[in-house]
Amino acid sequence: MKVLKLSAQGLPQSWISLEQAVIHYAANEVRWEMGAEVAVFRGGHNALTGEQSVIAVNSIIGTKGVPKINLFNVRPMLTNSKLFVRDRHICAYCGDQFVSSKLSRDHVHPVSKGGPDEWTNVVTSCIKCNTHKGAKSLDQCGLQLLYVPYEPNHYENMILQNRAILADQMEYLLSGVPKHSRVRDLM
């Protein structure tokens, strides 16, 4: 289970472990919290009062401080696993859905012909279609795209990074996802 860590302003920063969240709580860095309580950690007993220390962790925490970078200017890292989730494991050419091991990254404009390895030039392709296309353009191989590649925004990227998102975390992240996003179809 992961905790969604936000900046004090509410911008998603990262997925952190329960243990990392406890460190933020213990260091008094949690400015606010949302969502459900997901874990309770009990520590030692105070020598004077006999009280046991207890830290309850919520699924979403806002931490003190301002990020050193504007996360809206950071481009999400392109990985096959995030690409396949963005495209719902559907081949952009034949339209069939496959498991990850039967998929590959296809460059719409081939890298060998100067195409970039970036979100707006890559789609999910089954191995058969990718082999057929090879280093050819769509016109040369007779294939057509069934959907247009796009770069996920920061909120979409946070969803693509985590497989086990709690309902309250998903609700928060979806507030920043465009209405037309294919990531919404994952829900």
C-alpha cells in the first residue's frame, strides 16, 4: 500500500511507503491529510506519563514546504509499462487487447527515420503488428492508427505509476485528469 504525498498546495508529488509517511508524521511535516486512515503505528511508552506513542496514517497527506521544481513543467518518464496502461493494453493498429508480454512500443514515425522516442510519437502495438510495420511509415505499411498518442499530464502520470490506488486517492487524482483522457477508461 502506498500513500499519496502532496505538496502543501495540493499538487501530487509522489507515492510513498507507509514507513516514509510515518517519518513525515514524526517529523511534524504533515500539514494536512485527506482520505481514509490506512494504518496505525504504535511506538514506545513515555517514561513520565506512561502514554504510548501512536501515529495514524491517512491515504493522502499534504506536507510542509514548497517543491523546488514546478511539477507541471516536468515531463513524465516514458516506460513501456506506463505506455501500455495509457493505451489500455490495446494495439493501436489491430485494436485487440493483450497482456504486457505480448506488447511492444511502436514509434509512429520510426526512430531510424528521425522520429523521437517520446509520448506523442509512441503507441502500444502487438508484436505481430509491430513486426509488420517495422521501420516503415504508416503509408508504406498500410496500417492506420486507431487512437492518437499523447503525453499524460502530471495527474495521469501519478495514476500510471501505481497499480493499487485506493478509491479516495483515485478520486483526488481524477480531479486533475482531463475529461477526454483514456486514463479515465481504466476506472
